[in-house]
Amino acid sequence: MKSVSPSQITTFLRCPRLWWFQKVRRLAEVDKGHGHFGTVLHGVVERWLLAEGGRDPATGERVDLFPDGWHIARNKFTNEPDGVLDIKERRQVKKVVREAIENGYLMRWPNAIIEHRMRRPVLGKIKTDAYIDVLLEDGVIDHKTTSNFRYAESRRSLEHNIQLLFYAREVLERNPDCDSIRLAHIYYAKKPTGRQTKLVETWVDQAHVWSWWDLIRNTVRYMLEIEALTSEERWQNVDGPEDHSRACMAFGGCSFRTVCVRREGVTRYSKRVAKLIRQAQRDLKRKLAA
């Protein structure tokens, strides 16, 4: 393991075995499409935040928030298409971004850095590798999409949010005198009915951030121990989740449940998923061509 992200930490704490399947055994998973809406929305929001007065600061040209192909969800690292939003989803993206701006949740904050890559030492040669949606001089803001606001974090739960506390270290590294760090989520609804946007934020002190970083480092130590279990036959030695009912059914259900309950082996799972991925790729090509 050369780097670690907050999503890896969160996954490992929820279920070490899930992390092992994904990051050590590197088993493929079928893309369920849950993140496509968020990927496209992030692109629109990023274009709006980077525009000064609606114009590109480098060229002076007006920024088109919805250029050709804006509705295609692309892989962050390869830029290859992962999915396509339908007409209703495109309307919803436009609606929630407009409302977030009108409500004052989304604004062009002074001295903000958009999509900042965080690279800091964690343990030994291991470094962080994460992208912060909005890095402020005194805090961090993350964009979240949700199908229901009952899943949104509360102010109190934000104080224990691994992702935001992971990012908060970057604030302190760049501004050591910052005594109060802002942690915030801006939520955007994926459905057109009911409330459409919501801002949840809280403030924590330096001691709170560093105490959570002790937990993060200890978690990375344990991850290194688990990483040593590399053979297919030894996955049973990796701990499963403490709460099976929540972890195994989260986000539409764990991809590896059939392996964990021994309904199929790793080899059979890999062959089955490979076929499903090929079919999904053919379906995506048809959507892109339409």
C-alpha cells in the first residue's frame, strides 16, 4: 500500500474484508450507477466555482456550465465514460445547482481551492491521496448527492466524519494558526420532489482533528497487517463487519456477499462479474451512440 484515501479508511472501518477484496485481491465489481449523478453534478459545480463572474479567469471567455457531453459521467483518472444521465436526471442537476446558488449554499469563496489534491505523509512511506472538493483557509466543504435527506449527516455526526476530518488536516498543514476548522456538506437531491438542497456544517478545534488522525494512523497500521493476506484461500481470515445488517446491505448491497456466504468461490465470482461488466460496457456504448 503506497497511498490511502478517506474512502479506503471508511470502507475498512465498515468492513475490513470488503476493503481486502477491493484493494488487495482487486476483485472487479459491476458499476451499479449510483455515483453517475454525483460525478456529473461535481463537474457542473466545479465549472461554476472556477468561473469568475461567469468567465474563465485564464481566457476571459464565458464559461458554459453545460457544454456538449456534460451529462456523461467520466472516470476521474482515465476520463473514459462510466455512465450517462437521462433527461430527467439532467434537469435535476440543473435544478439543484441553481437552487444551491440561490440559497447561498454554493458560492465563490475567497481564496478557495477547488478540487485540491491532498498529498501528505501518513505512516512511513504511505501518503494520502485524496481530492478535496473545496479547500478554504479555515475549512473544507464536500458536495454530496442523496436520494433522501434522512441519510444526510447531522451537525453532531459531522464531527466524527472520517472524510472531512481526513481533509481537515490539510487546513492545519497550510494554516497552523487556525483554531477553529469548518467542516461542511452541501447536499443535492437526486429526486425532483421535496427539499432539493441542504447545508450541514459544524466547527471543530485542532485537538479534535489530530485525535482523529491518531485513529487514522492506527487504522492504516491494521490495514498493512491485513494486506499481507494475499491468497484467495485466506480471505476467511480477514474480519467481516461488526454490523452485518448495515454493512452488507449498504449502497444497494455488497458486491461480495455471495463469496462471503460461500455461495460461490472467488474464481466463479470473477468469471460471472466479467460477463456482467462486458454487457454493461455494450449497453453504455449504445447509450453514447443514441
